[in-house]
Amino acid sequence: MVTETNDLLDAVRMRASRWGCGVLTGLVVGLMLCGCDLPDRHDIAMFRKPAVWEVEPPRDPTNDVNVQPASLVPENSNATAPRADWQFWYLHHVDPDGVIGGGVMQSQRTDSGQIKLELSERTLEKFGGSDGASPDASWQFNAIACLHSNEQVFWHSDDGQLSRIECRVRRGPLQTSKYIEISGDEVRFDVDHLTSQSKKRVIHHGALGGPLAVYQSLLGNPLRPREVRESKVLLPIQETLATLQIRGRSDALAKRMTEQGLVLDSLHEAVAMVSIDEVRRRERYYWYDDDGVVQATNITGESRFTYRCDEDQYRERVQGLLQDIYPISIEVPGKPIPPGQIRQLALNIEFKPQREVSSEASEAPPISKASQLIAAPRQYVQDIDETHQRVITANRPVSAKKLAGRFDVYNTRSFAADSAVTQLVDFRSAGVRKVLNVATSMTGMSDQEKAIELNRTVHSLLSFDPLSVGLRSASAVAGANIADSTEHAILLIAMLRAKGVPARMCLGMRYLPRKVQPDVASPETNRFVYHAWVIAKAEDDWISLDATTGAETAADCIALAIDDLSNIDTKTFVNRYLSILKSMSMSVSAAVVEKAD
């Protein structure tokens, strides 16, 4: 249900030639004469949706309606004002994956007379499988699911004018927030980018609609064929304004959700175009009933459809899908990992093959070492050849004799950056100093003893939630009660550095057994999820600490990257993590598990 205003991509529609229109018309006539069913608008694999100008008759200016942006209700409408109190549930559907998420829209008039409109949605963006296959289909990266969430609250005055927006948007482990206020002819944006804040102002003239303007406009006020409504709308995520044009079309066959599932029905049709400028624009189709309630919607050119459902269907198909959800999950095939505590874990890694080179080249360029997995404390890496590695993790250090020089071992020295104050690791702040006072007196302790004690302290101070904000300064995390693994790691690093112990952050993944569900077959893959932890230089060795458990990391953690947090960019953080996963194909080759009593 991400609206046309929430996910704008660059797109330019080109007018089809008269010859192309004639061919299409001939095909349709031929199908009718043969007695074949005409394809409905969901048969996008057979026919693309025709552009508005290819099917519309000459426009009659007397039927056009310029909507007042404040209310989005045409002046000649029988309705006096948009409905203030309503609630709808929607699910997102993609073939062949099925339901990938959904959301809830709710509008209510408050005691003060304001209209409060809320949007809450979650969607799993999936990669891998056929999407991750190389051109020859002999290699593909692991299936990945990245969580997207969108929580927005729109406040309108009693006459329908938009006055402010509160917005929280998540992609994977990071959540950003925005506060937008409309006053007179000025829109003020206050944006929290996690590691920085920004403010900006945009001047506009006249009233504004919000991202759900189409739903508000149609509800109780269906469009007549060829009727046009226009409005200026505010796009919170893009932090800009755009022009919205809604055009009524003839009724069409479209799918809608019923108790029996998806069925074809005759619905009213409207097409909405949101334009930021001449290039950045997006077209979305809406199918709605006689009451103006949107039953289905689709962005032109995309395979995802959004269908209205009832509350029970939403709970069963959407909330059930998103139970036990993590910001990013990775499916790793191979040998199933049995229940119990993992003592050792072995993975085979195959990296994406290089593209073919010209005949003049004698050999393909090697994969750079930076693109391959690196060793970490108790993570040992063996290079088989340029495109293959073997990785072994253990819950105890493995002796050099057993490794026999075949595996890389993490034995780097510490640098000044491992003890430095940074924007995230602000260990001289009052907030960090305050939580340090909670820790046991460390007089006479070794660095290893300090690290273990501080790890327990952070674990006792914070409750783990995989869907927290993601990247906050240590001082901000110190004042919180709930934190994800990244925030646990940031606070622990700050406390370690404050006590003179060099520390870095590991970004990787952790094996997470699925909850056993009765009458549900177990998947054939092992689930790993996004996770972050800390490595600290204790005397001569590096130790690996997980503040979410208060103990040293187990063999279920696989490090993908190690960072000293000197220069973290929130805009590239998630893409960097995903690019590492997309560069390799992993499989479990062995698992040594200590079964629980």
C-alpha cells in the first residue's frame, strides 16, 4: 500500500505510435471474434497497460473538476466534506511469492476537531532466487529478505487542511524519522538522519494534500469518467512537493480480495499521476467500489498489487508473515543445523564469477580480497581458489596445530582509531560516563576482565529489540531502555574505549532457529539474521563479545565486515551490508552441536 507518493522512481512514459495502436486494436478485435476472453488489467505479462492518451476520447473541458486541495472534494459533489472516521486493511501481493506485507490506514476526528490520519505498513523486500542468478543461471546468491516499514501520522485542521506530519521509515536495521510542519506558505522539514540532523524549508502557495490524498478524494466521491482532480501534495520521504492529478476512467474488470480469495469484479477505475518535475513521475491505477473505497491498486510497470482485505485476513496473512521478524534475514542451504548449542560451524562460500573478458585477455581478473570474507576472532578462513572459500567458526579458539597453516587467523594489531572518540562513540559524554558508574570497580582488572565485565553491564542495562532505531550515538543509547544489536555494540565499544580497551564492531549474521509450528513443514534452509557485536583487544589477543547476551559470541555468528566506526554513513550502511551478501553464495557444510539436556 505504499502510495504513489511514498516510493517515487524515475520514469518517463513514451507515446505509442498510431501503427502500434492499430495493431493492438486488431489483436483485441481478433480475440473477440474468436470467442476468447479479453485480458483484464492484471494480465500484465501479456499486455502492458495502455497510456491514458492511447484510450481516452477527446476531453470535454466542461467535465473537468479542479479539486480544492484543502478538502480534495469537488465543488459540484453531493458530499459536503470527506469522511473523517474510517479504517481499512490492505495486503501486498506479488506473484509467485504471494503476500509480502501489508498495512493499515485509519482516520478519525479528535476531540479538538482535528482529523488524524495514520498509515502503518510493513513489507518484505526479497532478493535472491531467480533475481540473484547470474546470466548463465549457474550461480546465485542466497535468498535475502529486507524489512521495510512506514509509520506516518498526518494531522489536518477541521476543514481538511494538512498541518503537520510525523514520519518514521525503516529499511533493514536503520530507522529514520521526520517531523514536518506546514505554516502559511511555508513547509518546514526537521529530519533525523541518525548520525546527523538537518532542517530545510520549502515555500508553497495554497493548501496541500498528503500522500494518501487519492484515498481521501475517492472516499464517498467516486470520479466520473474523464473527470480530473488536481492537487499539490507533500511527499514526506522525498522531502519535496509534487503535483497530483487523478483522472476518472471507464469501469474495468479487476481483482479484489474476498473471503474466498482473489476474484474478478467490475470496479470503477482511476489513474493517478504524481509528478515532482518533468522526469520524476509515477503513475498508479486504482480500482474502487461505488462508495469510493479503494479495493486494489498497482503502480504501472510493477508486479506488486495491493488489495483491500478484512481485519481477520490481515491478521492471518500479514501479521502471521511478519511474526518473529528481523530487519534482514538470509536463507542458507546445505546441511540442516540440528537443535542445540553450536560448537563449530563450517560454511562453503562461492563468490560471484567474473564477467567474461575479451579474447585478447589471457585470464579473468581475480576477485579482490576486499570482496571476500575475512578472518575474525574464532572465525577462520581458508582460500580454496579465487572464487571459493571455506569458513569455520568455533565457540573456543582453535589451536594453530589443528589449523596447520591452512586457515587465516585474526591477529591484527590495534590502531589509534580503535581507541578514538567519534560521532557515534562519544565516550566522553555525560550519558556514557553515567552508565560507566554502574559498572563494578575495575581497579586492578586486566583488559580482558574489564571487557567481560562491561559486556555484562551493557546487557543488564538494555533490553534487546531487533527493530530499534539502529545507529545512534553511545550517549543516546545510554539513555534508552531498548536497543538492537548495533546499538548494544556501539555502547559497549564506547565503554571499552573509555576504559582504555581498543574495540571494533563486527557486522555479520547470526543463526536463528525458526519457531516450530505444528502442521507446518520445516524449510529446507537454515535461517540467519542481521547481527552486530564487538571485538576488543585484551592484552595480546582479540576477544569477541555479544552485549545482547552478555557473553562471548558463540559459533553461530558469521562476521562479514569489521569497522572501527570512524566514518559510518547512514545512507550507504544498508546497501553496503546487502552488497556483501549479494556477492557470495553460502551453504552449510558441517555443524557440531551440543544437544540440550
